[in-house]
Amino acid sequence: MTVTPPPSPGWAATAVERASAALGRRRHGRLLHPAGRSFAGETMIWGTPGPPIGVGLLDEPGRYRATVRISKGTPTPGSWPDVLGLALRLHRDGERPFDLLVSSSGAAPLLRNLPLPRRRFTGTYTTIMCYRVGRRRIWLAALADPDSVGLGRSLSTVAAATRADTPRLVLAVASAVGSWRPVGQVSFGAQLSAEEDAALAFDPVRNLPPELRVAGPLAWLREQTYRGSRRARGATAQSGGSTATTV
């Protein structure tokens, strides 16, 4: 009797990556959040008030050149509701960039784990899944800045807002049930070209500060899906990024 050996531990990851790549090729672009606009930007980290988070990049004040991408998940037409996305890359000289991907969600503890459709691009975006810092779990978010110009209800109004002003969002951190603690600010600058937007690729699992790691049951699936999407486009985990002057 011939005994068939069990599949190797990596078979599932390979299957998900290949499926994601195939879907991406059919879409002729990004598998996730295909419709978006990318911008040069700047991120100011103020540092954490009170007890430190345990992540040097967030605990220590700093100023970073950034690339920002605003997107629609499905995407729905125009200003129809959708799960909106914000991708932020902090460029760090001589180090791996920090890629933060957040989706439209709720600020309350029970809602920050759920992607929620929304019309307006100004609002609460959270990481949905948590990170681990040592034994602690944290969530990161981009929140509306009450002193900033709004981003409107469509990708075209986001682009118009950056031409007329310098829109801003507040970066914040929270525990599972704690309130949000502001730690910095991201500012939108000049819009990047369509070619630059198409070349840009993020890796929210690998491009992290050394103290931070993704956690939760969907982390593995997210890693394989993004890898497959990049593979379909011929992009790498650090493809693209703004070379424009910061705002």
C-alpha cells in the first residue's frame, strides 16, 4: 500500500498566494483596494504622553518623509459608501520603512476591530487587527483632525483638498479597551502620478519596527494575500514611494 505523505506546512500559504496572484492578474492591478490616489507627505511623531508604548518609533519625537495612499475597497462608484483605506509609509534613512494600513472603522473598543463602510474620507481608520508589543496588544489608528480641511466623499475631492490646502490626520494608539492616545500627525502633500501610484506596494506584515509584530487570526491570511497581489503586479514589498519634497 502506498502512503501519501501529508502536505508540507507551506502548502496553504502557497495556495493562497497563488490564488491571490491569479485574481490580481485578472484584475490587471491591485487585488485589494484597487482604486486610490497616492500623495507625498510628512509624518510628525510627537511621542507618547504618559507611559511609553515600547516602540521607539512612536515613543520618540521624530519627523519622517512619508507616502500616503487613500483608497476604496470594492471599489464602489463615486461617493457611494465603501470600506475606505489609508496606507501610510514612513521612510526611514538606512532602515526598513514602516508601512501602516488602516481601514474605515469605529473609534469605540467594540468597533475598532470591524471594517465599516463610510462615505466620507475624513473619519476614523484603524488597523482592525492588533499588534503585539511584548505581551501587550495595541491598535493603531488615523483619526480626524478637527482643525484640518476635510477630504470629501470621493477620490477626486481628496485630490482637490490637497491642491487647495494641506489636509491632516492624527495618528493614535490604544489598548483593546482603552481610549485613543494621540502620538503624531500625517500631512498630505502633492499628488503622485498614476504611474507612481501603480508602482507603490505596501507590506503591513514585514515592514514594521523591530518591537512591533502583527497578531490575530487574520494576520497570516493578510500576509499571503498581499504577497500574491504584489506578485501579480511584479512589485516588491518596498516598491515605490515618494521622492517629492515633504510638505
